Amino acid sequence: MAELPQGIYELYYADSRIQAPLGLDTVDGQPPQVVQLPAGTPAPRWTVTKVADNTFTFSIGGAFVAPSGIWVEPSSEAYGWKVNKVYTVPSPGGESSYAVWLPDMSRGWNYLVLGGRRNVIPRQANGELLIWLYPGAAYPWWFKRVA
């Protein structure tokens, strides 16, 4: 299995022709969360650092990201995410597509477009899709290396 090289990346949903990047934003007065920003938004840079085989920390804007319930939020503590290659994704993300999981691979990074209560269904706000930890599945993300 091809392992993700550590480095500086822009992150996108791998099968998207919209080019909407992942970043951080505050939604509904809650703490900042990882969201898929609106298309055309300049992509923030993510630092991806290897800490063990197929395990990486992610940081953005000087903060690590870690699970917080079903959400992915900034943290002062490093958190080791499992990352595995996804081979069935068309361009633009095809060759650089990976899924991001909790260490036990029980939940992975996903997004949902429906609105709803915070603890039941991820919300959409300001044209942004919240990233959440979905049981048993992880969407492919395009890791566009920039440094």
C-alpha cells in the first residue's frame, strides 16, 4: 500500500471538480471545526507529519486537528490519524487520494450536506460542509502537495 509522504498540502474532496478545499471555520457560534470551504476559496495549507506507519498528525493555522465527538476540530495536542491510499478515484485527485481514519479505523473523515441538530446530523452553514467522523467509512481526500 502506498503511504502518504509527509509535507505541506492543500486538501480537497478527491472526486470533486468543484475544487472546494478543506479548512477551519466557526459555525453557529461553536468552536472552529474542519469544514469543506465554498468553491473558489483560497486553499489553506495543511502540515502532514508522519508519526508511525500510516499514522500522521494534521495541523492547520498552527493547531493540530483531533476528534471531538463526531467532529474534527482544532486541538493543542497532536493526534495520530490513520491514513490509507484510495485507488479508485478519478482525476483530479486520483493518484494522490487518501482516506483519513481514527486509529482503530472505526470512523473516517466524511461530509454531509443536510442541516440538523449538532449531535444528530452534521450541519451546513455559509455554503460550507462540516467534516465529521462517520462510522465504518471514510471519503477519499485529494492531498495536493504544495511543499
